[in-house]
Amino acid sequence: MSDGEDLERLQNNLRAYQEKLLHINAGNRSILLKKIRPKNNFDLAVLEQFRKGTVKRILNRTLVSGASPIRVLPDSAKGDDADAARSDLRKLSLNMNSIEEETGERACHIGWPFIEGGATEKFGVRGPLVLFPAYLKQNRGAQNPGWEIHFVDDRPVLNGAVISAIKKKGEVDIPDDLDELFDAMMEDVVSNGGAWSEFEFLAMFATWIAGILPMDESLNDLSYANATDMGAEDIGEMRGQGLHLRNHAVIGSFPQANNEIFKDYVKLQEIDGASDLGVMGELLGIRSGAEEPGEKADLDRTQSIELNTVFLSDSSQDEVILDSKRSGLVVVRGPPGTGKSQVIANLVCDALTNDRKVLVVCQKRAALDVVHRRLAKVGLDRFSIILDKNNSNRARMYGQLDAIILERREPIKEHEDIMPVSKKIDETVGHLSALGGALHAEYFGGVTAQMLYSRLKPGYVSRLDLGSIGTGVGYSDLEGYISRIRGLEALYKRLSNGSHPWRKRKSFAHHKRSFKQEILDDIAKMASLLDTARIMGSLDMQEKLIVKLEGYESSGGLMGGFKRRGLSKEIAEMTGADVSEEFVRNELPRAKDGAIFWGMLGDLLGLFDGRAPPEPGKAALRSMLEELRTSLDDFDDMQELDLRREDSGEVFAILDECSRKLEDEDWSEAVRQELMSHWLEQIEGDNAVLRGSPFRGYEAHVEELKVLLERKREAVVKKIQHDIANTVTVPDISGSMSPDTIKWRALHEELKKKRKVLPVRKLFNMYWDQLLRLSPCWLTSPEAASKTFPLQRNLFDLVIVDEASQLAAERSLPFLYRAKNVVVAGDDKQLRPFDLFRITDEDDETEHVSAEKSLLDIAVVRHDPHQLAWHYRSEYQNLIDFSNHAFYGGRLQVAPNVSMDPSTPPIRWIPSNGTLVKKRNHVEAGDVLDEVQKIWEGCMGGEDWPSMAVVTFNEKQQELIERTHEKRKDEDPEYLELFNRSEEANKSERFAVKNIENIQGDERDIIIFSIGYAKDPEGSFANRFDMLGMEAGENRLNVAITRARRSMVVVCSIEPSEIKETSKNPGPRLLRYFLEYAKAVSSMDVKSQEEVLSRLGDPAAVRKGAGETESYFEDRVLEGLVSRGYAVHAQIGQSGYRIDLAVVHPDDPGKYVLAVECDGASYHSAKSVIERDISRQRFLEAKGWKFMRVWSTDWWRDPEGQLDDIEKRIGELRSS
């Protein structure tokens, strides 16, 4: 794509996004206030009926800096009108407090005066021109209690929404510096300490605004008047009038939409090139010059100096931080409770360590506060500024900045250089990594030292000489090899042992089956010959006998007589018989048969290798022949064995070696041990770290690493403080008048001003370099970012976006333009973009649901996201298991419960008998607050006051509970006292009533749900679920059920089975499953819990109770502990995180006393040494587990000693 095409595409995209920003329509109450709705606004003129002059007194105080509160409706005022006004003020106050808590922006203002008339003939306006910051408060403790208006010591602002509407619809040319002109005008008014009355101000303002807008001053009506409701006819009549002022005064919310962001888009469209747009251009699909993604980091090979974190982290978080320095855009999915604020704070610290300027953006103030509080814990909040859209607390912010300048007058203490400690960390990690690497490195086709240590018999000593066979056999071949040995072992032992007659035979492999019969025939003939033949002790003696017998028979005459006598004597000696001619005549054939026998015996013995003839004597010969005959039944087996010997020479060489050196034992297992021993010897030879007792000092190294990491974290903080302080040029400290000194001095003078104070935007335009050096980290909303910071490329080195799944893409592009690198963090399983505090006056809750793409949506298309993996929030896995399996596939690392049967279940089910009328369930609201009171009452007399929030499933139920809560505070002193005690104990997490739309980002110790859905008074259940049944409605459920740290309480008026799965969207179905799960947890029904979880996704991801061991080593340790009388469960955990072995407490079967981790799969699967040796243990211990590791090397050398150590540790824990 050419540069011209890129530029055209850029302009088109920018215009498209810009058009989405402004809500310039008749439904915007900041532009056209048709009706006063108590939730959003209250007409101050109503108060005149209770005391004349109230409005005047209120307006006069808005014009005074630091004005004191004014009581506007005392409790002493009686009557229906007073009660109605009180009710409306309470509704407004609750809503304003909720908005301010969520956004951190000033929500409540007194809007006065109003502008009315037609911007065009078809578009009318009726809204306040000036917004004075104020808020409502019910004062219960005063002598004259009642409702008060408190005035905030912040500057008033123009209603930019109505100004923008007039500008756009009426095509009016309005000065770009209108806000600055207004600030200057109001500075004179407010700083004069009450010199202006409300009427004088109104007259002056009428003249001033007439110079800005096309006003018809003849229509101005400056007398007090109620802001009456306007119908279509009234609006039509008003559109025909010119613009004019009305003296209406209305307190409440007047949202300002996205005016400042809109202005940024105007400037962005003036860009004359599309080559240097950074991440903004990348997200728009335009060549951008943004850094390409780098290679995935190997944490153990990453030098510590590259990762400068201050807060504890895990490997999934560390990978994000490293990637943020290598890629222009990093996308992070952060499921609930996985430490998103933690990784953001660490991103900030790592960036500041490297002198990078950081902007953290989130439209939810609570999320920014969490990050800021984290930074405050290490003293870095001084160098980070939270900036809201209205620049509230400007004086405090300026004071904070000026204090940094003045603090530099004191010398900064020396800090530890992070380089040496980083190198020491690298060395220690390297050593531990080498040990772990050597233990799990694969050799000989897949075997590891750890596997060998765990499978070798303790202290095994080699007994066989396997020669080159050990190196020739690979691990992948081992089982096949052993199987071949095992298949031949019994046959070999039977046919080749010392007692088998045919043990030394020559191979039968190539003989035909008839050969067996031939041998049998020969043996039969030889047996027959034994019966008839004269058998001598040997063939030689047999032949001598035959010669002598034949000599005897042939001799004759005188000389023959002498010869016969000699032969007779010799024959008698040989045969032991009396010799005669008849004897010789009969014996000679028998002797010749004996020769035949000896010939056949020779042939028979020729079938053997080196078999000696039997002992002399027919009995021995007959016995041998009988043994050979009967054992020839094994002919087929012998032939098979001989055939296989030819095919498997190595195997038979091993069998032969076993036959020579082993007793009657399991040869196949002995060979396995021999091969493994040989392999281990080779591995240890190649890895010196494994020799001796390598893990004896391992724990000491781990402890040293913990200390080094803590020193590094402290050093990083000191370095940041030192480096920032050293960038400041202190004014008036020297006589130098360099440009730098002059600039710092000028900034100092501006920051200390009490009057004529520069607006933040103007201050930043003049001193942006100095301000970013004083505070290199700014935390703000998208609107405030556009309002405050110059639209300058790479103004910030790193921009971090939190809750990006809720941030509409069009609101994000301008601040991304200011970034060099960007980290986008969010969770597409949580809330989508929506206008939480909508600017329209429609009642339908579904009106504000947005189908717009979020920043996260468009970012994940460009980059594969990192996923934070470790869940920290929930004390019990039951609190997160449902979400984990329903939304995250069971992949979150969740610590198992150390207590298997808690006395109080993590989720409690409280049935209610409520009915639903107009989306309100009054009975259930009362039951919820009864439970709140009961929990508070249980805290009396103790130190532990858990923080709590009530969460409803629609807005009307929220309002009902809020009103009921306020009424109880008014009417029940005991309830009020309990509430006050809770508020005092939980100042940063006050009691709140919220709904599933605005609970995201919050967490509490206890979450109490008012499900709300119920039958109507006639007993019919509508099966309608409001926003939960809409597209992505299930995400709201996910948000709601993941807010609790300690426990959840579910107050519900229906049974889960009453919810029918009629919706095309999964929200109602998942609600039903959640309610089933909650009941199962409440009743401690583990089987039902597992059944529900199995229905949510992959059943295999749900571990049914205690699992099976995952390694031979775990088996051995478990068996050893069981043999000593302990109950042990393997692979504990329902999610991605499992504990290898958990020992049940001997004195309390309801909990575990010790987690025993082996050095097998879970150890090896860790992404880094720090995760493996520190984070996992810390993760377990934070959830109450006690931890011990058993090394396979130590187990191999002394298994009983290892069991003794475990038992000793259990004993210590039992007595502690």
C-alpha cells in the first residue's frame, strides 16, 4: 500500500472513530434536560417551599472559595412534600457516590445558569452552562440533622456537552481556548471572597457568554424558576426561540461525553503522513513504524538487570514486563484475581528504573487507585500523579510536584547499585538452573537423571558386565528390551539352567521337526542296546574288548593255546566273567552291539558343546538317556529359543551374563537396574553438579536467592528515587542563570501560586519536560489524557491500559498516539464497553449496552495475548473454581484448599421467600441486610471486620437495597453503630451495594448476592434475566462471582431447577449452574460440585477428589508415608495447579498438615527457577499450606532418612 493510500485510509478511519464519540442528540440530558429524574438530578427550586431564600444562599456560596456547607432540608421539615424531597435527595446522593467511586471523576455539580433555545430550527438545547462542583450529604449527628450541600474547593467548569452541541449543530465558531478564557473569568469571581452576589454574577456572565455564543439577550429570564418537565410540544416551541439564559439551578450529574478526545481527533486528522503512527497506526491496520514482537523470553537466561520489579511477581507477569521492552504492543489477558494491578505496578517500576516515562490509563478510577496504592507502599507515589478529567485537587497535585523540587535541597542517601546484586542473582539462578537442568535433561533417547534416581533401587551397586550394551540401548527402547528379556527369561532359565539335560546342546534352530524323532529313535535303540549289549566304560575299552574277543576266537594250536590263556585272563578282568569258547562266541556280538551303542552315544553327545560322557555303568547311561528322552518334550521350546538367540544375540548375551552372576531372581528387573545405573553413571559423569549430594545445599541457595531478590527490589526503589531527584535542578541553590535553572525556577513559582493558578493543560504545555521528570508516571482516564497532555508522538515511553475490555476503541486511539510502547491489559471474559452512567434519561437498562469493539478486541487481532495464570484473590479454591472452569477452561493456577472440610463453607446458600414486582424483590432485600447485620454482629468484640459488598443482578434491586440500607441506618441505632464500626475498619473498602454492571474492578472479603429473580405474586416465574440473558451477558456473571476473597453468600428466592434454558445466550444457563454449584458448596457436597464443574467444559479438566500420582517417585514416597501410618492424597486440586502429595493432619482429618512436593513433572514444568523454587512455595504458604520438597537424589541414597525428615516435619507442625 502506498503512502498516499495509507494516509487516505488513516483519515477515513479517524473520521469513523471520531463520529462515534459525541452523543449530540436529544437524549443527552447535559444538552436537553427534558425531565428531572431523582436518580440523576434534583431541582434546587423545590427547596424554596421549605425555606424561602434557600436557592439564593446556595448559589451565593458556589461563588466563594472554601464555602462552608449549607443545610438545605432539615429533618424537622414535615409533610409529604418534605418526605418526597428527602427520598429524591437520597436517590441522587447514592447514585452520585456510586459514580464517583467508580470513575474517580467529580460526578455531582450544581448546574447554573441554564441555556435554552434552538441551536437550529430542528435541534434545541436546555442545559446548564456552568457546573459548580458540590455534593450532597445526610448529616445524622448534628443538633439539627438533615440534608446538606457541601461545596468542593475546585474550580467550576463549562458544560462542554452543550457547548459542543451548539458548535456542531449550529455551526458556531467557538474559540479553541474557551476553557482558559472561562478559567480566567471565574478566577476573578471565586477569589474575591464573596464579593459577587449570585445576581451580579448572572448579569456579568450573561454579557460574557454573549461574546461567545449567538445569544438572544432579549429572551434572558434571570428570575428563579423551576426546571419544569418538557414535552414534545414544549421542545418544539423552544427550538423556535433564540439561545437565552434561564435562572434554573439543578444539582446532579451532567456527563460530559468525550469532548476532549474529540478535539484530539481533529488534530490527528491534520497529520500529513502515515509513517510514524506507532501502535495507533498498527491498530488501524496502517504501516506504523511500531516495534515488531520480539522472541519469547527465556526467564532463566534473562539477565536480572533486564527485569527490575519492586513487587512480588510470577513468571506469567515477568514475561509481560520483558516483552513490553521488546515489542511495540503487548496484549495481556488478566482473568480475575491474577494480579493485573501487580503487573501494572511492576511495569511502572521497571520503566522508571530505565528512565522511561509512563502513562497508565483506565476509565475506572478504582483501578488507578489500586495501582497508586501499590506504588505508595514502596514510597513511589510521590513520583506518580493521579489526574482526573476535571483536574480536581489541583492544588494538592501542584504541592506534590513542588515538594519534589524542594526536597532535593537535602542530599539523597547513597543507594545500592542494582548491577552487582543483579549479577549475584544471575549466578544463583544459574547454579539452581544448572541443577534443575541436569536433573531433567534428557539422555539416551529420553531418560533423565530424576527418573533414574527415583526408579533405581536405593544404593544399587552394579553386578553385571553389560559391555557396550548399556550405551547401545536407548530409553525409548528400554521397555521393549526389558520385555524381550522378560519374554525369554523363564524359557532361558528352564532350558539353559544347570539341571536341564539339553542345556549345552548345539542349536536346534535349523533342524526339521523330524530331527526330534530321529533322536528319540536313536535313544530308544541305545536303550535297547543297553539291555542286550556288553557295554564297557568307554568306546576305547569297548573296542579293546572286541579285539580281544576276536583274538580269542581266532587263536588255535599250541601257540594259540598260550595266546588264549592270556586273552582269557584279560577278557575276564574286563568283563568279570568266566571265559570259555561259548562265552566268547556269545559275547562277541554283544560287544559289537556295545560298540554300536558307543558310536550312537558319540553321535548323541555330538549334539552338545563340550558335554562330558556320563559316569561308567549302564545305570548312569540309562539315566542319561531317560533324561534326554523325557526332556526332549521341550524340543519346540528349545528350537524357538535357539532361533531367537540367532535374532537377539545381545539379549542372550545379557541372559548368559545373568545366568553366570545372578541367583534365581527377576533378571529383567535386574537388567533394568543395570541399564539405569549405567546411564546414571554416564549422566553424572557429564554433569559434575549431580555428583555427591548436590541438593544438600539447595535450600540454602534458595534462601540466598530470596534475600537477593528482596535486596534487588529495595535497590530498584532507591535507584528510582535517586535518579528522579537527580534530574531536578533546584532553583535558587546556585547563582547559575542557565536556561535550565531559569525553567525550573519558573515552574517552582507557578506551582506555589495561590491565585492566578495555571490550568494543568497550560502548565503541561509550558513545562512538559520538567513535569515528566518530576513525575515520570501519570495515571488518568482517556478523557483527562486528551485534555492534559500535548498530542505529541512518543511523549510517553510506555502507555499501560487497564480494563481494556471495557474501553471503547475510539476512546483510546488518541492517547496511544502519544506512546512509544503500549501494554493493553484486560479480559474479554469480563464486561464489554458500555456507558455505565448513561447520559440519556431512558429507563430501560438495556439501552446502554454497546456493541462497539473494545481496545482489547482490536489488539488481540494484532498480537497473541499473554495470559496471567496465577489466581491470588480467593482464599478457597471453591470461590474461583466455577469461573475457572466456565470461562477459562480450568487453566488458572489455583491453590487447593488446605482445609478439606471447613466449618463454614466458602459459599453459603440462604433461601428467601421473596416475590418479584417491577424488578424489585423486597423480601430478599430484607434478608440480605439481615445477613449483613448478622455478620457485623459476629464481629463485635473482635479485631477482624471483613469488608463487604452486596451485588444485585439488576439496577432496581440495587436501588431498593440501598434505600432499605439507608432507612435502617435512620431508624435503627444499633444497625447504624455496626455500619459505622465497619466503615472505620475498612476505610479503603467501604460497604457498598452494587450490581453486576459496576462491580468490575472491586473486591471484598465477603460478597453477598441478592439474586433477585423470583416468582411474581401470582406464583409465576417469568424466566427473564435482563442483561444476563443478552449477548455476552454471561461475562457479567463472571465478574460478579469472582469478587470475593474469603466467602460468598447467595440469597435466592428460586431453586436452580426453575431456570429454564430458553435463551440463545449462555448467561441464564450459567446462572443456573452457578446456583447449583453454590448449593453444593454450601452443603459441602463434593460430588455435586465436581458434577457441575464437569458440565462447564472439558470433564477431564476437573480432578475428581484426590487424584492418582503422576510419577513412580511420587508412588514410592506415598507408599512410604502410608506404611508409616499416614493418610496421603495425591495430586490435590481442581484446577491447573496441583499439589503432588498432601498429608492429612493426624489430629484433624478435616485438613492437611503438609504439602510434599517431589522434583518430578510439576517441578520441571515451572517456567523459571524463581517460579519453581520460590513462587510456588510462596503461593502455597499464602493459602495456609506448609511445604516440604523431597529430592529424588536424596531418596535414592536414603529413602528411610527422607521419610524420617518428613515425619519430623509433621511432628513439628502438629506441636506448633
